[in-house]
Amino acid sequence: MKKSKSLIFKIFLYLSIFSLLIIFFVWIFQIIFLNNYYEYYKTNELKDTLNVIKDNYGKSNFDSILENVSYNTDFCVELSSNGETIYSNIQNNKGCIDTQNSKVVKRKLSFINSNKDYFKLKIINPKFNNMTLLYGIKLNDTDYAFLNTSLEPIDTTIDALRNQLIIVTFLVIILSIIIAYFISKSLSKPITKLTRSAKALSDGNYNVDFNVDSDIQEIKELGTTLNYAKDVMKKTDELRRDLLSNVSHDLKTPLTMIKAYAEMEKDFETDKVNHENNMNIIIEEVDRLTILVNDILNLSKLESNIDKLNIEDIDLTKLINTILNRFKIFSYTKSYEFIFDYKDELIIKADKQKLEQVIYNLISNAINYTGDDSKVYINVKEDKKKVRVEIRDTGKGIKKDELDKVWDKYYKSEKKYKRNTVGSGIGLSIVKNIFILHKFNYGIISNVGKGTTFWFEIPKNKKGN
């Protein structure tokens, strides 16, 4: 397994390597490419100077131009006419080749006799043992100009530059190491803080803060994201605890009831009426357990995205009436009134089983929280694009800052848990996930003291997924 390194070490290492690479390439250029570049530069400069001499030869100011060339360049200039030297600065410039050298003289004569316009010769200067470039140009039928210069930097300035480069290299290495250290510390400090906070979060400490003092956008975004993740984890943990607490409560109560009445039937002789009453209670509690277990399983499937839709044509009016028929027992026993006046057939596309579960849970929720008038309203509105279903109670309503929390498992506007008249306590979470699965718009409208309306919209052009 590859051994990991700290961020400080890696940033420090990479910055140091980068600095050393710069120094390395400077040295490579100085040692390997300097002479080549010098030759290229001098060759072009030599050509340009020869062209200046040729263009101005014979003009009134030519002597001045020739003096400037001799003074401002390190070129060795020689002018000849009919084979005789009429001007030379060879004695004044360091590094000039002796143009009277027999080998040089022979090549010069060969050029003059060739009647060519240009002449070029690379030769070792025996005086300095360095490569020298000799250029010649024809000025007219009898006059010629010859320039030569060293193709290797032989000036003491070059030696000084090389010595200076050694000192600069040493200073740059030291400075690079120092800068790399402080940069690595500066970059790694906020990340180190985020890491410590993340470790604390993993231990269950939700009071950590991921805000960091950094001007690096990515690090600030990371801190913001981690803060959001912390809030979600905190909320999830609270919901998990509430779920365990409430499910335990919902399981414990019916199990206790079942056990008590079963023991009563076992240990005591009861008449037929009491016997039937005891059995009915046991059946009711078993039904309550079944509802709870089924709702937990359904919610788990929905949140895991393993549940699929079976889209079909549904008569929404008929479906709502069928569901309301199941709640008639509350009209008889507890005087609940269900108000639904829509009569026309209304065909929509949805998963019938899941839509039935949605409407059932919303009506069940309205029963639990409606006001003293015990009324539950079911409204259906239709336009060209959608069908809107609203289920309204007349209860205490929900505060605005609590509306988004209503969809959470076992969320209560009052912390103290109150056992529902019907349902499992996770019905609205199931409803929300079914809406998301269908891609329906949904929401809550609530006024404190006046009641709450749950609504959802079914597009008329809804196709099967």
C-alpha cells in the first residue's frame, strides 16, 4: 500500500522541486545553449552590419558610419581595394583574427576572384584558440569589406555572469525552500482545521464549525459544503433517534395490549361477550402493528429508489370515494364529516396503489389534526394542464418555520409525542417520497388557528416512467 504524506510535506516538496527545475534549466541554457545562441545572435548582427556598410559605402557620411560600427560593436572591420587594405580596426579589438594569415588570405583572394557577393568562413583563431566567423561582402568591382568576430563569448563578463549564477543559484534555493515552507503552511492550515473538525464530527460532535479564514475559493466552498453536510447529519441523527423512540413506542403499546388480553384469555374464564371483545382488541392491535411494519417497509423502498411506478389510467373521483368509504366508521363512531362534492369522472395517469396510499395518508392525517368541528375537506380543481387535489383540516395549523419539517418521519409540532388516532406516524414521509417518485408538485398551506391544507398536482399529460 502506498505510503501517504502530509499536505504540508507535499506542497513543500512540489514547490521546492519546481524551484530547482527552474535553476536546472537556467544552468542547462548557460552551459549547453549559450554558445549556440551567441553564435546565432552574432551571425545575424554581423550580416546586418555588413549590409549597413554596403548600403552606405561611398556616401559622404560613410567615415562616420564606419567609425560608429568600429566603436559600438566588437567586430573586426577591414576594407580592401584592389587587394590592398585601406581600413582596419583589428589592432584595437580583442579577439580579432589576423586577416593576413596565409590561410585567411588565400580564402579572401578566392572570394575576390569568384566575383560572388558574399563570403563566409568559420575558422579557429590560433591566437585565442576560439571559433571565429569571417564574413565578406562585395562593395563594388574593386572594393570589399571583411568583418570577423568570435563565435564564443571570451569576454570576462561571461565569467563574471557564471560566477554570479552560482551565487544566485544558492540564494534562490535557500529562498525557495523558505517560501515553499510558508506557502505550504498557509495552504494547509485551513485544510488541517477542516480535517480536525471532520474527525470531531465523525465522533458525533455536531457543534463543530467548518468556516475557515481562507481566500482560496475551493477551500471556502469545501467548508460551506461540510457545514451543510453537518446540518444534514445532525438532522438525520435526530430523526433516527425520534424514529427509534417512536417506533419503539408504537411497537411496545400494541404488543403490551396483545400480551395482556392474551394472558387474560388464558388465565381467566370469560363470557362470550368479553371473549369477543378481547379478541377484537387483539385483532385491532395486530392490525396497528401491520400498518406500522408495512409503512416502514414502504418508506424504506421509496427512499432506496428500488420501488417502481406502474402508471395507468385512474378515475380519481371514484378512487377518492372508495377511500372515503373506508373512513365511514369515524363518521358513525366519532361524528367526523368528510366533505367531497366533486361528481364528474376524472381520468388521470398515476400509480393507482401509490396514489391511493397518498390520499389515504393525507385524509388520515387530517382526521388526527382537524378541529373540534371534526370536518375534513377534499377538493379537486381542474384546468387544461393539471388536476389539483387539496385535503384540508380545521385544526390549529402549523407555524411557517415548521412547514418544511412536517414531511419528516415522526415530526410533531409539539415535541411531546402524541399517539395518532390512526396511522403509523411516518405516513407523510411516504407521501412525500411518492410525490417525488411521480414528479408531482406538492406543498402545504397553513394558517395558525384556522387549519392546514395539503395539496398536490397531477399533470394531465403525465406519461408512464
